[in-house]
Amino acid sequence: MSEIYTVIVGILGILAVSGLFVGVTNDAVNFLNSALGSKAATMRTILLVASVGIVIGVVTSSGMMEVARSGMFNPQLFTFHEVMMLYLGVMFANVILLGLYNSWGLPTSTTVSLIFCLLGSAVAVSVYKISNDPAVGVTALSDYINSSRAMGVVSAILLSVVIAFSCGSVLMYLSRLIFSFRYTTLFRRYGSLWCGISLTAVVYFAVFKGLRSMLSGYAFVQLVDDHLLLSLAICWAICSLLLFFIQRFKVNILRITILSGVFALSLAFAGNDLVNFIGVPVAGFDAYSFARATGDPQMLMTPLAENVPANLSILLVAGAVMIVALWSSKEAVLRVTKTELSLSAQGDDGQEQYASSVFSRTLVRIALNINNGIERIVPAKVRAAVGKRFEYEDVEHSGAPYDMIRATVNLTTSALLISLATSLKLPLSTTYVCFMVAMGSSLADRAWGRESAVYRISGVMTVIAGWFVTALGGFLISFIVGLVLIYGGTVTFVVVTILCGWILFRSRFSKKARAAAAEEAEAPATNNDIIAALREEVGRTMECATKIYDRTLIAVLKENRKVLRDMVKESNDLFYQSRDRKYAMLPTLKRLQGGDVNTAHYYVQVVDYLNEMTKALVHITRPAFEHIDNNHEGLSVDQTRDLMAINDDVEAIYRRINLMLRDGDFTDIELVLSLRDQLFEAIAEAIKSELTRINEAKSNTKASMLYLTILTETKNMVLQSRNLLKSQQYFLKHRTEKKWIK
């Protein structure tokens, strides 16, 4: 048997280890978010509990490996060579997919990626077999693909979105209705019963369902299954009684419940998601072992269709790698948690980072109309009583995005759904489940106020859309890679291997660069840090605006479409950056320490002036590009002469403004004011001249509209820039006087 297959197995092993590190970094938030979000314990404690759950979970994941071996296709119809190309196509497609999505900043789901990459590569190899056999038609494709199993898995993944969201919403609503946000008094009486339900669910689903394959031979497990309701009632009573006595010793049993949920969810994650990372390499190694025993690379892979237990040593090594990845990427894990925590946090601050959409606005209107209809039916006293249960109050005083009641609901619900799927050998997406449970519970907890609901829904839809794009992208990429590998032979195998190695290397370094950039972009903590960061941004924005304005006018005169297109992009980037800062203004103002009203007033002014200035710049570049892009007639000689004079005046003003902002010396501010007045007079004269040309029919209509637009927006842009400079001067003067008084 050719040594090339040994190399392929080695490559699959390397990609498995790489996949474990990347996958754990991205997916660990699924079982850490709720505990981190509620600040139920230290990061170290949470990771210790999660590590124990992972060790036990990987031991139970053997049955899930069947998904990679025979879940999506019928291996008994493929030869060893074809199966190895199929598996290699899956792993290479995963690398390419991850590299593309990292560069685009799109979210991914490892489960969806695995399923659809398997389908795509299997279809590619099936097309190869059909094309090489004239006696077989296209209709035979359904014989090679395990379509019923594939449709069952895909349906389960899609259905899990609705089920997870619904379960999270209903359970959170009932829990909050019982305890409210001021839960401490009532919880001391009945909290052990409620936490007992959570522990019972964890014990049954995580242990009896999750570890079913290991415990199936014991009579006690069979006894529990035969008397399920009675067993659950006894377990609830024992757990509640135990928690009641623990609570008497002033121990917060919510923390115990949350940590047990972390354990159950990490166990369920390892049991269900390990196949995403090592399922294909393990199946490839099994196929290699079968073929090496016979020495025939053309043997049919019938043994893969049999229920072959996974090698326990491999599973334990994979678990160890997962734990190392978890502990070595704590900072990366904390960064990834921010998306879910920001969308589920209590309050309306900062959610505008997600753009509004027609779909989200329509959903909010429908929800408001339904709510108004319900309010007309439900008596006022009942509405008032229910509303009082949902009045937010931070009784824990932890500053966490949400309290431990919601964290318990999130963890318990997610663990139940994932463990149930694992027992049914369905590769449910833990990312889907955990994210949608968190979104459902935050909605039921009235975290989605009218001020932020539209933006939160847009954020949720953005994440979900990313998953569906993952499915389509994974299928297409693996299909193409599979065809290239199966038809191309050794040469294409070497080329694709080098390409994927380069993508892995590049993705690793670009991820570090993005992480460093994200850390630099973090909001400063102190007043001085906030102001220093803002001053730096003001200077950078002004310098960029100067360059964009100058290049835009010159490109219009030269009718340079390419430069104008670039200027539109750069001006849009400037505007969106200033707009994002404006949307994040309220949280920043809250972070300003010491109640410094003058600092806050300065911050509001500068942010607003920056936004207006960049908006005016966009209103210059866009019409200019559209004019040239639509092949309209260029500007006349008179218009060109006037605009160049205006451009020289603007450049002189901006040069002085940039110098003052950079040096902090505002002695020439009156000169800028004088230059601004002269510029405005020149703009007024230019407009009058253009109106005269229009009356005398000496000017083209489209060119006149562009010319007048540029003049008007130039005036707005310079006006806002001068206001910006003046605000900066007042602030620095105030800060100096304040320090002198002290």
C-alpha cells in the first residue's frame, strides 16, 4: 500500500489537534458564558469544573464518532482510496472555510461545518464514482448518500433553534415570575426546591442520558428507566433536602447549581462536539487500519458501517488537548463571550452596534401590537402584579450582565437539550442551543427593552445568518476540494496541502493581530485615558478628512473613477467609525469618573462634531463618484477654477487645525476663524457665479448640481471642523484651570 496514505493519516492527525485548539477557543463560551455572565465564581474555579466535565464527556463521545464514519454517506459503497480523499476533502474544506470566515469576521458553527462539509465531499466523491461507471446514472447518487440520516441531522439542528429559544423563554419567564429580581427573601424559603429541580435534571440527563453507553449494563439504570417518574421525584427530594441543609450554613446554593450546570454542559459539549474536531481523523485512521490489515487500497469500507467503538486512548488524549486549549486561551475565551453577553445583558446601552433591519423592525412592531392586545384583555391588577415581578434590581450588586437566576436557567436548559440529543446520537450544535437559550431567557427577562430590541434582534439574526452561510459555504467548498483531490491525484494533493498549510499559518497570525487590535480598541478606564484616546482619534480623523477631500476634488476634475471609488470607501469608513462612537457614547459617559460634567460635555460635543463632519465628507464623495460613474459631463473650466481655489483655502484651514490639534497650541485659533469667514465668502461668491451661469444657460444641469453640492457640504464640513477645534480649546483650558485651582 502506498506511503501516501500514511502521510494523509498524519495530516489528518495534525489538523485534528489544530481543530481541537481552534474549536475549544471558539466553542468554550457555550458552557462558560452563563457562569461568567453571572459572576458566580472565579474564572479559575469555573475552568476547573469545566475540565472535569470535559474529561468525563470525551469518554462518552464514542457513539457520536459514527456520524463521521457513516452518518452522512454509505461507506460500504466506497473504496479505501475514495474514503481517504473524502475525509481529506472535509478537513481541508474546514481549514479553508475557517480561514475565509476569520478574514471576513463571520461566526461559524463547528457542527454545521462538519455536517455540510461531509455532505459536500461525499457528493463530490459520489459524482466521481458515477462519472467513471457508464452503467450508473445520476439517480444513483441517493444510494451513496445516507440521505435519511443526513436529513434527520439537518432537521434536528434547524429545529433546535426554535426549541432552544422557546424553552429558554418559557422557563425563564416562569422562574422570574416565581422569584422576581428581588429574589433573596423568597429564595431562602423555596430556593432549595427550585435548585433541586435543576440538579435533578442535570443528574438525569447529563449522567443517565449522557453516560448511557457506559452504564447500560447496570440493573440500577434499568430500574430507573422502568420507574422514571418515581425515580425523578426521589432524586428531586434528595437534592432539595441536601441543598436545604447546605443553605442553612449560609452557602449560596445558586453558585453550586450554576457550577453543576457548567459541569453538565461541558460534559454534554465534549460528548456531542468532540466528533466535530476529531471524528473525521479518527474515522480516517480506522479506515487506514482496515486497509493496512488487508493490504488492498481498493477494498470497500464496509467495516466503517459497523458500530466500531472509538479508541479510548485517542479520546482521552483529545480530552487532554481540549483542557490545555481551554486553560491556555482564557483571554481569547473572554473576548468571544462578549457577543452573547452584550446581546443578553440587562439594559439598553450600546446595542446599536448592530444595524437596524426591516425584519427586526417588523418583528418588534408585531410584538408591540400583540402586547397591546394582551394588555386590553388582561385585568389591570394582574398586569401590575406581573409587571412588578419583572422590575429590574441588582440585588447581587456584582455588576454582572445578569443575575444567577437567569444563569441557572441558561445552563440547565442547554445541558438538558444537548444531553438528550447526545443520547439520540444527533450532533446538535451546542453553539445554536446555548446561544438561542440565552437569547430566549433574556427576552423573557425583559432585557430587550424598546430602546434596544430592534438592534438585539438584528444581532441575533446576524449570528444565525452566519450559521446558514456556514452550511452553504461548507458544502460548496468541500464539494470543490473533494472533486479536485479525487480527480487531480498526487500533484493536486500536494498543492492543496500547501495552500491549507498557508491558510492555517496566516489565520493564526491574523487572529493574533485582530486580538491585539481589539485590546487596543477597548474603552479606556479613566477620564484622562478617554480624553487621550478621543484626542488621538480627532487628530487622525482630521488628517484623513483633509486627504480625502483634496483627492476627491482632484479626481472629479480629472474624472478619475477609480480614485473616487476609493475615496467613497475611505469616507464611509470614517463616518461609520464616528457613528459607532456616537452610539457608544452613553456607556462611555457612565464610565467617566468623578461626575466631571465639563469632561462629559466636551466629549458629547466632540463626538457630535466628528459625526457631522464625516457625514458632510460622505455627502461630497458619494455624489462625486456617482456623477463620474454614470459618465456625466465633467465640470466646466469656470467650475474647475473656482473649486481649486476653494480647495486651496480648505487645505490652508485644515493644515492649521491639524497643527493646533497635534501640538495643543491654540494661539492661531482667531486666524482660523478669519480664514473660515473668508472661505465662506468665497463659497457664497462661487454659488452666485454658478447661479448666473445657470440663468445664462452656460452650465450643464448635472454638473451644476454636483458643483453646488460640493460647495454646500464643504461649508458644513469646515464649520463642524472649526467647532471641533473650539471645543478642544475650551476643554483643555478648563482642564488646565482645574489643575491650577487644585
